[in-house]
Amino acid sequence: MTRRTTILAVALAMALPALAQGQADPTIPRELTLQQAVELAWEYNPTFRQTANNLGPATWAVRNAWAAFVPAVSLNGSMSYSGAGAQRILSAEFQQGSPTLGSSYGLNMSARIDGRTLMGPSLSGAQYEATQAAITGAEVNLESAVKQQYLAILQAEAQVRLSEKQLERNEEFLRLAQARFEVGQNTMLDVRQAEVAKGQSEVTLLQARQLVIVDRLRLFQTLGIPAPDDPLAVILVDTFPITQPTWQLGELLAAAGDGNPDLLSLRAQESAAKANERAAKADWLPTLSLSAGWSGFTQEYTNPDFLIGQAENSAAGNVASCEYINDNLLNPGSPPTDCSAFNITDADRAQILESNNVFPFDFTSQPFSARISISLPLFTQFSRPLAVSQASIQTEDAQEAVRARELQVRTDVSQAYFQLLAAYEAIRIQENNQTAAQEQLRLATERYRVGSGTFFELLDAQLAAQQAEADYINAIYAYHQSIATLENAVGRPLR
């Protein structure tokens, strides 16, 4: 699985809240390789998951920046009730003889394009790249932390084997001291010294085993998963060869300059800061606003008799006017007007009732409306120069952060490289010291066995051998730790 694939997989898991909340603990293999441990950490480490979770909002920010060029669409609706009575507006009074029900709708579109909108895609794209770089950096740093802890466990287990070997030696020395005491070749002091040495070896072995358990618990914590009830049940199966370093410092420095994840993350942040500065300067551009919409409404009287009464009163007034004209204003000999035509019929009443039955969805449409405007602020209390200044300072700070990190990466790579060379040479020296100390212990044991040496000489030789063996183990794992440190500084595996 590639790193990018791992990042996208973790980010997808972060985008699914149900999965994130209901995720079951993983099944830990009985034999755990380093690669398996790294993949478990990428998937379950809480801190890394929090960092990977930022990819989702960054992705939507890019989409949102491009969508700003598309008009926003909204649909709204409302319902209302108004009781009967008088309403006063200034000096005018309006009487409403019946309660009314009303409803309305509106379909609106709007768009606003300014300098920030135009620079939005480049700004969000730069921020997206910065987020990806931060996730990659967190991924590499987590991988390095897992490697370091994996090696720490192997080193602690090697120290346990050394402590077991030392305990076996002290048990043998105790038997030898007791045998010599029984035949009168030494005193009880030698026996007691051997017992003390054996007891100290037991304590050392107990502490070494406890350190293995602690280091294993720390490994599971780094992986982000609960440790099993028996941390020793999981076997670490990877081994690491010791080979002479053949890397050249110049090549490592060049690779770190192009691939160190923290450096790449800072460079991406610098690009985002530059994009933000351009967006701040774009605030000087004019703003174009567009809007359009459709709407409609209904109004229904809850008391239909009120409408019929109004229509009947109006009809009665028309009939009276018609009769007055016929009686007083009609020219002699002219036929009178048929005033019965102004009366309200049952069909008219039915039509009035039908036209009133509009609530809530028989809308009366309003005309389509649209608007376009352009604005250019002339004076904004120096807010735009302030924003540009702040953005420019952020860009300069980001550039300085990149330069500082480049110097730090160069120092880290060089230091790790020379430390690796020294660690490799130390292995050879400690191996020779171990061989010499073991030979010294063998000679001291034989001298004590035949009675020509003292028990104190034997203890001194034993301590020297134990220290030389421990130093040899530490030298081996200092070499492996140096490679892991160099890999983290460069930003990629070297073996």
C-alpha cells in the first residue's frame, strides 16, 4: 500500500462518522512485522487520524471556491393569519371585516463576484496542497516513531537474553564457590559474594523483563490500539541486518531537500500564504452582484359571508343608482335601463366563494424580477491596506519558516549521517571489547576453579564481560536507531 493510498483511505474513514464512532478494535496478529505495525498506526493512531481528517474539509473548500461562480438558489415559503378588526397606518384607518389566511412562496437566485471570489480557487487549492503535505509529514513522522519503538522493544528483549545469560553465569559461580567451600579451598565470604551476585542478576533480569513490557505497551499506544492482556503474546519477527553505510552525504541532503515531509509542508504553507496575499490584494476590485426571483401569494377570507355581503351591498348600490337615473336623468321617450342586471345571482355567489378558496397553494404569481449592481468601496477605514499588510507579513513569515527548516533539515541529515558512521564503527569496537572481556572472564573462571585466583577477580571479570556485552547490544541498536533517524530526516526509507 502506497502512502498516498493510505492517506486517502484514512481520510475516507474520517468522512464516515458512523464508521469512526463504531469502529471495532483491530485483530492484532500473533507475529507482528514492522510493516504491519506501521499500517496499523496509519489506520488507528488518534493523532494521525485527526490530521488526516483535515483532508475532507480541505476538499470541500476547493469545491466551494469553484461553486462561488454558480448562483445560489433558495426556496422559501410562509403561511399567515390575520384577525378581523381595524388597522391604523399613520392617520389612515383600515377596517378588515373577516379574518384572513395567507401563504406565499419565493424562488430566488443570487450571485456575488468580487476579488476574493476570483482568487478563491487558487487560495483553496493551495490550502488543499498544504493539508496534503501536512498529512504526509504526519505519516512519515508516525512511521519513524513506530520504527523507533519497534527497535526499542528488540533492544530490550536482547537485554533480557543477556540478563538471563548473566544469571546462568552467577548460578554457576555460586555452585563453584559452594563446592570450593565444601573442600576447604575458600571461605564463606566467597559463597556470600556469589549469592549477592546471583541476587543482583535476578533483580536485573526482572527489571529487563519489566522494561520489555513497558516498551510493548508504548508500542501499542503509538499504534493507537489497546494492548492485549498479555503484551508478550505478540511476537516481533522482523530482524535488521548490519551493513556498511554506502550513502553519500550530498545525495542524502539533496533527497531531503526534495522529500523531507516537514519541509514540503512548510513550502505548501508558503504557497497558501502567497495565495492569501493575492486574495487580500484582490479586495480592491469592484463587486458584481446579481439577483433574480419568482414569487406568489394567496389570501383567503375565513368568513365567506363577509365577501357575499360586500358584493350584495355593492349590487344594491348599483341598483339604486340605476333606478335614480331611470327616474330622474333619463331623456323623455328613452327606454329605461334594466336595473335587475345589477342584482347578485346564485351563480355570482358561487363564483365569489370559489375565487376565495385559494389557501394555501392556489398562488397568484407575481412578475419575474431581476437586478444587477456594481459597487466599488472608496474608503473602508484602511481595512483593505491592513488586510494586505497582514497577508504580506504572513507570507514573509512563511518564507522565513521554510528557510529555517531548510537549515534544520541540513543539520539533521548531516548529524544523523555522521552519527550513523560512528555507530557502525562502534559496533566493531564493541565486538572486539566483548570478545576480550569474554576471554578475560574465561581465564578468571579457570584461575578461580584451580585456586590460583580470588573470587573478587572473578567478579571483576564478570562485571567487565557483562558491561561489554551490554555495550555491544547497545551499539547494534544505536546503529539501527541512527538509520531510522536518518530516514526520518531524509523523508523516505533507505533500506
